[in-house]
Amino acid sequence: MLSKSSNPNTHIWCYITKFVCAFDSLPTAKNKYQEAVERVRESHNVLLASEQAYLVGQTEPIFSLLIDEIVGFGEKLSDSEKENYSVFIFTTIVEVPENEKDDEGDPVMQIAAKLELDAEDDFPSTFPSRTRLIWMSESGRESPNCISQ
């Protein structure tokens, strides 16, 4: 159960990390994800982190974009090799102070960068990923407005 924010001057963000990986590499991807969550925990309160990878399938265009990062641009996998890969999602919910300032830029975006499974990898990547985020609120405190990102 998601507990109430420990500080009323914080925002809660849901980070959605889409990544491509081979089905048989999911345990290693989970380890990479846990390392990424630990990087975030060094500076922020992680409220929830995925225990499972949500299977998305070979959804386009993200699948083609990320699969190219596994072999390197210019190289191609055969159709039969691509069948071993899919897009998956890990979700992380993080509490971020409302007016947090940092010399390195926007802390909300820095967290997204830390959650990339390939953040510390050389190219080509084993687990290429893209992390997007959405602002969350505690139940009962929802805003009537709706924006999109």
C-alpha cells in the first residue's frame, strides 16, 4: 500500500522505463534495474519499485528504435533473431522535494536518467531503455486538470 508522503512539500513521480531485452535475459535485466533503483535511493525516497517486468511485446516504434541499440546502428538482426526480444516495462514511484534545486539540472529528469538500464553501459547496449515520467497524487488529492506529456 502506498503510504502518504512523509513531507507535504514533495511531489510523487511515476517513472516508466521501457526496455528491450531477450526473454532469457530478464533476470539480468532485473538486476540492472535494482542497481538503477539503488542509484536513485542514494538521493531520493523510492516509494515503490517493480518486482516484475511487464511484457509489452514488439510494440512499434520503440521496439525498432531500441533493438538497433543492441547490435549497433547499421547492423541488423534477422527476423528470427528478433523473435527472442520484446519490449518490457519497469515502474518506479519516487518522492521528490517540490522546490529541490541542483547544480546539475532538474532533479526530476536526473532521476529518469538514473533509471535507464543502460545508463552506465557502453554502446551497443544490452538493455537499451527509455524512461518517461508522470506526476502522481495521493488518493483524495487528485487535481481536476489533466495535462499530457
